[in-house]
Amino acid sequence: MKSVYIAIPASDGMVVSDLVANLLCWTHDLRYRVVVDVKKALFPQDNARNTLVKEFKKTDFDLLWWIDNDIAPPKDALHRMVTILEERGDIDALSAVGFSMRGEKGEYFPYPVTLRSDKDGNYKVYYGNGIEEVDAVGGACVMVRRKVYEAIERPYEFVYHKDGTLKLTCDFRVWQKVKEEGFNLFVDFDLLCDHQRKCSILGVQNLMNKLSAK
């Protein structure tokens, strides 16, 4: 029986109601052994994630599943992601598509945090199909094999420029470390999560038009 450690970094200890409904369903799924760990009032973000990794490593669970507290994955996400990892031994970490929000010219719209690096090493949003390898994702909904965190002592940390300004968040830096250790990251582009925040309908419309024009 596969064991899944669901880690939810929640600074205020709150989660969206749709996530709660799924958590109740997953913890009663007899096909899996599931535990949920919600970490409240841990700052900053790298501390929260590293603390959850530390707690995970004290257990004998197979998989660490990150879910942000404002993310509602589909009900079948647990079974779907575990099944893919069981069938694809070549995948070390698997992400669903988690949308973040971007503001441009007064518009506020979602975009998928599924990234590939260009020739200069800069991250670019990548719109894929099916299950494809990427270079980085956000931490919204990612399932990671135990061996990945056993190989990295301090997986999450922020990276700063010499002048002290932020260069890279811990959610992106971790994937650089993952790749440095010889592991990989894939995204299931058919598995879409609900990020329960408001956005500009005009921004959504313009984004759809841009994608249609490609």
C-alpha cells in the first residue's frame, strides 16, 4: 500500500473548503495510507517547507505531496498522481498545473507556473500537453518521491542578489537542487487545480486570445 504524506504550509492555519472536502475523501481511501500535516505560523516560506520535509523524513511514508492551502486539486488527483508515479519509475517528482496570478496593465489574470529554461537560463512559462518534463513549477500541488528529499539536506532556500534583493524564491530554487542531484520534474498538464482567488475577467479573456493566436 502506497503511503502519502500531505504537507500543507498554511501561515494562518486555514485551508479552502474545497480542499477540506477532498482531504476527508483521501484520508478514507482504503487504497492508500494518508496523513495530513498542516503547519501554522511558520515564517518565512522556506522555514515552513523545510520543517514539513523534516517531519516527513521522520516517517516511513513513500511520497510527500505538497498542497498549498488555497489550492483545491481534483478529487481524483491522489489516485491519478500515485498511479502515474507507480507506472513511471523514471519520474521523481510530479506536479499538477497550479495557476498563480499575474498583474499587467491593470489586469489580473491566472497563468500556469509550469516553467522551462531558455538558452540563457531564464524561466519561461511552458504550456504543455499530457505528461512532460519541465525545469520548475510552483509549490501548489507537487508529489515528490522520498529519495529526492533524502538526497538534499536543505531543499528550500531563497536566493538573493549581492545587493540583497530577491533573485529566486525557495519554490524555484529547490528544483535547481533537484536537478543538480540528478533527479527530474514532470507535469501532468491534464490535471488542473483550482486556485481559489479572484482575477480580472478581461485579463483572462486577453490571455485566452493570446494562446489562441499561437
